[in-house]
Amino acid sequence: MDDLEGFESWHEDWMAWERFQDELERIKEENAYEDLHDFKDKSVSLLQETSTQSVPERCNNPVEQ
């Protein structure tokens, strides 16, 4: 194998590795966005649930610490 073939092989491997890393980063960002979205949904739901309870109900349900 001459130097040009070695370089081409190395370059192809490097480009495949970069595509792999890009895909991993994309998946990681999607998962982080979904987790944030789920967290916001749960927070809104909890706030709505708490705001619809009467004061005595809230007092009888102490928050776990």
C-alpha cells in the first residue's frame, strides 16, 4: 500500500468516525430535549393539581422531604 492509499483509507475511517460522533450528539440532544419537555409537562401537571386542591387537602398531604 502506498502513502496515497494509506491516507485515503485513514481519511475514510476518520470521516466515518465523525459521522458516528455527529449522530451520537444528535441523539443525545434529542433525548435531552425530550427529557426537558417531559419535566415541563410533569411540572405543569403538578402545579395544576396543587392549585385545584383546597387548603385543607394540601395541609393533610405533607410534602415528603
